[in-house]
Amino acid sequence: MSTQTLEEEKPTEVAVEPERTNTLNAANRCDHCGSQAYVSALLKTGILEFCGHCWNSYKAGIEPIAEVVLDERWKLTDTAKLDVSP
Ligand SMILES: [Zn+2]
């Protein structure tokens, strides 16, 4: 064993803004359709954000590979600002 570190490669820079991992707001848009995002998935490649509808479509594929999933769809039932069919 040498004292040389194995971490010679620079870690990939991931642009994770702290506020994005905490709370989604109107500035967060669905990466698929552009609606307001209510789910944010942190992947190794970056962050994907989804509205409730698109999350339902992509959840099965994204959830297993996401490191963190921030699900704030409870806001939809709380504020009822958007017309989202149950
Ligand atoms: Zn969408």
C-alpha cells in the first residue's frame, strides 16, 4: 500500500444549487413539458425536474437510478392552483 491517493481524477462537477434540493418553486420547470415542476430527481448526471403528470410517466424509469427524489406533489392538493385531475 502506498500513500498515493486513488482520487487522481477530478470529481465531476455537478451543479447542485442548495435551494433546488430543498424546495421547488415556480422557477422550477418540468424538463419534459415546461410546466411547473413538483418533483426533482437528482441523478449522477444532474437534476431532472418533472411536473406531476410527467413524473407519473417517467417515475418507473427514473426512480431506480435517482440518488434523491424530491417529491413536492403535496403542494398540488394543498394550493389547488393548477388544474390537475386526480
Ligand atoms: Zn411535465
